[in-house]
Amino acid sequence: MRAFVKIKPLYRFLKYLGRRIKKIDENSRAVSKDELIFLLKTFGKGKEIIELGCALGQTTRRIARNNSVIAIDPLIPDKDGLLLGMYIEDCYKIFLKNISNKKVIFYNMSSMEAFEIWDKKIKRKVDGIFIDAEHSYNAVKEDSKWIKYIKKGGIIAFHDVSYHNGVRNFVEEFIVPKHKLLGKVRSLWIFKKK
Ligand SMILES: C[S@@+](CC[C@H](N)C(=O)[O-])C[C@H]1O[C@@H](n2cnc3c(N)ncnc32)[C@H](O)[C@@H]1O
């Protein structure tokens, strides 16, 4: 047992080194700096925000500096037990570090599983949503059911719109005609709910 306690930090360090060699940068942002500035400015302060697909919590942490966040992600590892090139337990550690001392409620489940709970039991409307989970047409269509729980005049933000045809097709078909486009920065499109 004592030997294991001694070896564990070394094991973790070697794993970390391996990730660096493979150029997996744990500090890299899924959302670019200019997208983030636009997102945070639009969400404002003192708001309640839902994030679908929070991954390691890099954006969650930044939104939660001035807001409370409901972060939803099943964090499912691939067949090799990895998520984003990391061991799942390391992902949880990074996520928990990112959200420590922040007002974050974590639903460790898919967006639709969380929606069923919210739709049956909670039903509260919130100020904004950041949709950044699975980037396919059908998945974003399902995720957009959450818009029902965004207040009128609230914020609806979609990430990776420009880079994924499925997301862009859905947003152009269903969101653009219904809500007011506030702006686009790179692949981030933000709307005000009408
Ligand atoms: C692009 S990453 C999110 C990045 C994160 N928003 C950020 O800014 O750091 C996509 C995430 O969506 C999650 N995801 C995939 N399918 C999902 C679903 N059905 N519901 C919620 N999250 C999902 C994945 O586990 C992954 O962590």
C-alpha cells in the first residue's frame, strides 16, 4: 500500500508527460479567445446558464466566474477508456478542479437524460444556454428542446456551427427564422430568444 502511494504520483506524471508528447494540451481552449469574449459579454453577469457538453469544464469555469452554470455531459470514454485522449479519471479531476468554488451543478448524463428530469421535475426557465455537445443535425435538434426552458429575451448560443454541416443546417433551418441573431464570431452563433 505504501509503495503504491509513492508510485502513484510518478505514474500520473509519466501519463501527463505522455499526453504532452502526444501534444494533448490540457490547457487548450475548446472555444477560441475571441469566441469566449463574445460569449461571456453576451451572457453578462449574475445569470443562470445551461451548458450542453461541458467536457473538461474549460468554458464552464469561465462562464461560472460571474454566473451559475448547469453543466451537462455524460463524459463517456471511448473503447480504449479515453476521452479527449485522457484517462476518464483524469478528465473528472480536471473538470472538478475547473469548477471548484464555482456555482456549478453537474449533470453527469446526456443532454436528453437531463432534459427528461428537468421537464418532469424542475421546469425552471434560465437566462441562457450554450449548446456544444454532439455536433450532428439530429443531436442538435434534440438539444434544442432545451430552448423551451430559456426565458424570453434570453441567450441561445451554438458552438461549431460553421465547422459542422449538420449543426449549420439545423441552425439555419430552425433557429435563424425564429430568433434574433445577435452575432457570429468564428463558429459561435448567438441568438436572442424571441
Ligand atoms: C466539444 S466538447 C465540449 C467543449 C466544452 N463546451 C468547452 O468549451 O470546453 C463536446 C462534449 O460534448 C459531450 N457530449 C456528447 N454527446 C453529448 C450529449 N448527448 N449530451 C451532453 N454532452 C454530450 C462530449 O462528452 C464532449 O465532452
